[in-house]
Amino acid sequence: MILTILATFVLSCVVGVQGAGPVVLPFNETHYFGFDGPWQAVPIMVGRPQQLINLYPGGNNPIVVLSKNVVQTNLTGRNNTSVSGVYDASLAETGAGSSQVFSPSGRSDLPDGGWGAGPAMSLSGSRALAFTDDVFHESFGSVKNTSLAAINDTSYQLPDGRQVPLDVGFLSLGGEHFPMTEDFVGTNLPLDLSSNGLIQSNTWGLHIGSVHASIPGSLVFGGYDMARVISDINTAQSPGGIGELFISLLDISIGVAKGGSPFSFRRMDGLLQTQNSSITEIKVRPNPTVPYLHLPGNTCDSITAYLPVGFVPSLGLYIWNTDSPQYRTIISSPAFLAFTFKQTGSLNNFTINVPFFLLNLTLTPPLVEVATPCFPCRPFEPNSEDEEYHLGRAFLQAAFIGMNWSNRLWWMAQAPGPRLPPSTTTSLENLSSTITAIDGQAYWTSSWDSVWTPLAEHVTGDDGPQSPAAESTSLSAGVKAGIVIGAIAGAATFLVAIFLVLRRHRKRAKFLHNANSQSYFYQNDQGQMFRAQLPSTGGRSAPRMVWHEMPPGSPVRHEMPVQPIHRSDPGPGSETIEGLAMDS
């Protein structure tokens, strides 16, 4: 008996010492999720008996779960909820709930995690239930009376009117405190863990990682993983205490980290474009509860003008032309999108680079008929001051974000690629205002070496072909003279060619549509022509584009009219892909 009491005392002391450190919540390593990813999620256990549910980290206060009764409206393809898990309140001996109705506009905090996913994804639904129940995880044991928002019927609407069910919920990242109102009851995980001394602070650090790049996700309560943070680090205020992770985006650029460039330039700035030319920056929210880059339509157009993609109005997304040689070259090269932000409290700026390798997501049923590569820029215009642009999971594959709820500070920094250093989980205090990075830009570049295939330097368009080797001194005077004359003529031709290339790159890639034949033609910036014939989709799924390269000199570019781009879909089931207008 005495030995048992002593052993229990020693064990409790050990648990207490270990519990004072950060809590790491591993991501699911065997299943991936989403119709537009794939994405990684965090598994937790809810209720007694315990029910396994996988969730995307993000949002504040209640954990958003899918209920057993969630309606799979128009779901004709893979049912992810059978894998991600649903919450059955009738099985939960500890659960207690009350009905809460949320607006069909999707603007309620309950169904979208409270970080603006509702307007960005056009969420709608009829009801949600507010519950409190026990949450279990091997890293912290159990947290009783955790607040849950159980979704019965929530979906997001595509531009063509189709409703796609929400298939994965959101693991709340907490809040400064938990408001005890009729909509919110119970507690949240980081607040409860810090209040009970299991972690040192009400803080969290997140890098969602990447399935395609084999970067495991990282979620830490009570601290962060230093191995996921590359300088420069931006520190900013979150004034409301509910996760207002807002920052000013100044510009978007295309760049190349090393080697040759798959474009005719090494860097192209000025891609952040809005409908109002006087606006030089926009407010954005890094947001793991939405999937895409939800940015002004003009910005998406200015970026994709240099990419072999086509805009599909029924999806509101851009589809990669995988038959274009430029597609594989861009995706596998050290090319990236650079997002330049205003450094908080400083005259300096800082940049987060997102490799194009990460911007090659896969759409699956029910969004499309077959797996389709997607460039995840979603044209989006806020309808009110309460709405904002979002940099969703596509961006956060390459960025670290973290927060200290106690002093309302949050951090953002560049995250590394697949070659990760050993995990360095670091505790934060309640009033911590700084975090530490592991290294700088040189390390970020090397962390992608296992994935990138650098191009030869002479491929780079803005530098031109490499200079030929010096001619032999044994050449005759006549041959030398001929070389000089040829070199002069060649130089003149080269300069003219450079001018034409640069002029061409200022134009948009062309998508041509022959309404009579229902054929679609794409011309990339190298002048290569591709043709696609779209099968009927029966009004259910987005068209599948199968591209075929046209013979050189094809007259199609002269016969097909170029139509201006329109984002309003003609109607459900339409197969029209309208052309991208060319700038003069």
C-alpha cells in the first residue's frame, strides 16, 4: 500500500515536470484530406466512448466538428467524412448540447472557425449544435468541458451554384479567454492546459506542412518548434483577442532561388493588382481554415499571365495545362511566388517565398470528375469592411504562424522545405513577445534541394544565352572578318529578339475558344499551341481538359476570336472556358 502511494506520488511528480513543457499535437501520417489538397490534419478523440476525429488546425474558441447527421448534399464522389470522422452526440455520455441556429450567409462564428472562412468560401447551412464534451489526446491526457460546434448541414458554394459539403472540421487554436454566452460554453484547449499548469502559456505555433513535398505538419500548444522558423520574423498585435491575424501585403513577385529561370526573367515584381490602381497594399489574413490564395481577380490574372494555366469559371480556379512542357519545368524548378509584407513597427519589409512546387494542388471529386492539378489562386473581392483577403493553406505550406493570446501578439515567418532540421520544441512564457529563428535565406534555399531540379544557367531568359567560347587564334583573316560581320548582325538580331520576347511576356497567355466546335486552344509564351476537346459533364462536374500540342505554324491563333475574361459563370453545367484577354 505504501509502495503504491509512493509510486503514484513519484509518477505524478514526473508528469507534473513533463507537463510544464509545450504540448506537441502530431498530424495524421496515414490519411490525408480535402477535395482541393491533399491536406494534413490533426487527429483527436472526443467524448466517452472516444470518437476519432481529424481536424484542420485553425480558428478560435469552439472546436468545429461534423455531426453524424451532416447532410452530404450533391456528394457524388469520395466521402471524406468517413475518413476524417464525425461526432455522434448520442454516444457521448459526457456530452451536453443546445441547438444554435446560424445565418445562411455563413457569417456565424460557429460553422467556420471564426476567421472569415464563411464569406471567403460562400459557406451556408441550416443549423449547428453547441456542445461541451471531453477531448483526449496522448500528449495532454484529457480536457473536460471543451466547447464544440457540431455541424449538421454546412456546405460551400462553387461559382456554378453547386454545393460541396464541408468534409473536415477545425481544431480551435483557442482564445484570450472564453466568453460565457449562450453561443459559447465550456473551454478551449490551450487556455485550459495553461490554466491547469500543463503548459507554461496560452500560446501556439503552427506550420501545416505539405503532403506533396513530404513536409510533416507541426502544431504546438504552449510554445513552438524553432525548426519551423526562418528569419525574418514579423511580430504584430491582434487587437481583439480572437485571432485577428491581419497584415499588409505590399506586392507579389515571381522569382528563382538558383540556377536558370523557366521564365524569360529572373524576377518579376508588381503582380499585386487591384481594381483601384491607387491602392498599393491590401489587408490579408493568413488563414488555415481556407484552402486557397483568396486575392483580387486582377492579381490572380497578373500572376497567371506567366503560367500555363486556364481559368475555369465554374470552379473559380485556374487549372494547370499539364501537357505544356513549361508546366513540369516550372513546378520542379527553384521558382517561387514571393509575398512581400510591411514589417510591423518598422520601415522595412519582409518576404515569404512559396515555391511553385507547393502551388500545384490536386482537385478531386466531387469538385471535378478526375484528379486535376490546380493553381490555387481564387479571385475574391470582399463585400464589406468585415471581410478580408485570405492567404489560406496553400500559402501556409511555406509559412509559420504563432500566437500568444495573453498579450495579443502573433508571429509570422518563412518556414523551411522538406529538409528539416531536428525538431526544437521551445516553451513560451505568458508574456513572451519574441520567438527565435534557426537561420536565414541560405538555409531556406538548401532545405528545398531534395525537391528542386535547377535549370542550366543559359536557360534564363533575361540573361540571354551564354556567351560562346573565344574563337581560335588560328582562324584566317577572312574568316575572322566574317565572324565580326556576323557577330554585329547577330547582336542586332539578338537585341530585336530580346525586345520581342519581353514585349510578348508583358502579354497574357492566350486561351482561344471556337464556339462552333467546342474546342479550346492555348498558346503559351513560347508560342506553342495546344488544343483541348471537353467532354460533356452533365452539369455535375467541372470540365476535364485534355491538351494536345499543335503543329508549329498552326493557323488556329488567327482564326479563333479572343474573348475577354468573365468570372460570372453562364450557369450550372456550362462547359465554357472564356478566353484571357491580351494586354496591348
